[in-house]
Amino acid sequence: AQTSRRRTDEQWLSDLSAYGHRAADAQSDLLDALRHGLHRALRPRGIDEASIDDFAQEAAVRVLGALSTYQGQSRFTTWAIAIAVRVAFTHM
């Protein structure tokens, strides 16, 4: 499902860089967004839910480590899902 809280790109960056509950909530929402994007991209290819979840977890770590490289040329979630798809394809 889509994240329950809509964020602007700036809010994503701020929330994911924060501490405590704010960061934890943003990280949970990021993982949901990655799962959703991967599900749309990979389920038609017959990829199971467990693999999608694994790819989303790995992608979340990569996205969090690459926040400083986000340039705003696309929506933050589009950028993050593109990273997740690359992670998945690398494993496939």
C-alpha cells in the first residue's frame, strides 16, 4: 500500500535524517514505498513476496546511505524505487 503520510522530497530527506520516532516512522514509510514499487515492478515477473521484502530491505539501507547523493531530478520515492529495482535486478 502507499505510505499513509504524504511527504515532499524535502520532508523525506529531513525525516530520514532525523532521530527518534520521526526517523523510525520515515524509515518504515520508506520501506513500505519500496515494497510497493518493487511489487509493481517484479510481481508480473513471478518474483515471490519474500524476495521482494529482501530486496526492499537491502534497498532501504542503500537509500539511507545515499541520501546525500539525491539531486531532486525526480521525486524522492521515484529515485528510491529506482535504486530498489537495481538492487533486485542485480540479485536476479
